[in-house]
Amino acid sequence: VSVSVATRARNVALIDLLDRLLQGGVVIEGDITLAAADVDLVRLDLRLMVAAIDKALGA
Amino acid sequence: VSLLLYAITDDLPRLEPLRGVGATEVQCVTAAGLVVLASEHDAIPSLSEETMWEFERVIESVMDIGAVLPMRFGTLLATAHEVQRMLESRRGELLAKLARVRGGVELSVRGVWSQAPEPVAAESAQSGTDYLQARLGAQRQARELAERVHAQLDGFARASRDRILTRATVPLSAAFLIDRGTEEEFVRAVTALDAGLGDTELVCTGPWPPYSFVGDSVDA
């Protein structure tokens, strides 16, 4: 068993930040100018980033 | 040019000049006793490790001063006037949310398995039935972990949120809203809990702005 209590340890915290930025926060319905193309771009970035995090964490 | 929104607060923050995503200048838009921090962009900034931390830093600098409602990343409004209209039309709801998170910070508790329960990890399942059974087993283990985590940690928190099995090796992504100043106590409880969890590792990060406690579905 190992404990990882990370406060602002960036590579450890990155996935927690990613989850929060994309699924948390206040949402303004109907007013977000998120074009379909942008959404796809975000998803692509997301896949690349998650892969990089997996590598960094050795998961 | 549109405005990228970072956070809503009800204190006019006395801030040092702030730089946001892409080193843009952060400005305050005020209406109805509320303040929005925003910066000018032609389009939604693409998501990268750098832009994520630039966004987060702006919110953290407000969080150190007063209650803050972080925005979902990628929220753009066309003009300051639209921002003001939004503040006016949602004033009651936003004030209620600010009251809920005031004096609090968010801690993340993530459960991590060193590997996914077989054969979920790969598409190596012998059959659809094997796959389904492994998947159900993983869900059951993840829910059991969530129950243990909440049994030990809910007493330290005002509120909590869960997401189960967001990825094959992440059985639990939990968020706890705790009183500012009780972080060390909370982390000690996480550490004690982790010691009894065998192969499951708990990773605790924070303090975060209360991203997980400002959504529309939040109950008081």
C-alpha cells in the first residue's frame, strides 16, 4: 500500500484538474459558443492527454 | 472577440493584475452585486496542460480571497453585456451557490487500481459473457470502495460527490467539500483509510476550487 497525498504535485493532480474543468464548474445553458468542431478538438486533446498521464503515472 | 469566463464571485476582488489563458489580461465584469473574471479570446482556447493550469491559477487567486464559483472550461460569451445579463438573470441561484461553498475547499480522493480487474484491461475476454462478468465485478468492487471511503470521510465534509469507474483503473473519483483549514485533518483520515485498502491506492489532491459543488444538480 502506498499513500499519495499530493498537494499541487502537478503530474499527479493533472487528471483531477482535467476531470473538474470538463465536468465540473458552472454551466451557462444555451450560451456557450462551443461549435461541434471545437468539441471534437477538445476530445482529441483529451485522449492524448489521458494517454500521456497514464504513461507518467505508469498506469 | 469573445470573453472566456473563469469564475464568479460576490466580492470585488482586490487582485494583483492577473494573466489568464495564453497570458491574456484578466478583467472583471460586474453586475447585480456579482463579479465575473474573464479574458478576451477569438475562440475557445484549446485544452492543454498549460492552458488548464493557466485557467486554474486565475480561479485559485480569487479562491484565496473569497467565495468563488469556478466556470466550466470553455465558457465563452460574446460581450460584457451578455455576461451582465447572465449575472442579472441568474443572480439568486448564483448567490445561493456562493453561500453553499463559502469558507470551503474541494478535496479530490481518487481510488487507483494498479491494474484493471481481468479481463476488462484488454479486449482479451474469451467471450462477451466473460467480459460482462468482469465488468460487473469491477463495478461491484468500485461501489464497495465508495462505501468504505464515504463511511470514513463523510464526517469530515459538508458534502461529497462520486463518480464510479471513470476509467478501467480508476474505480472511484470522489470530491469532498470541506471547511477551509481542516485540510490536514482530512488528509490524515485519507491516509488512515488508505492503509487498510490493500491493493487499492488512494490519491488525494487539492485544495481545489469547488468545481464539483456548483453544478445545476447540486442539492443543498
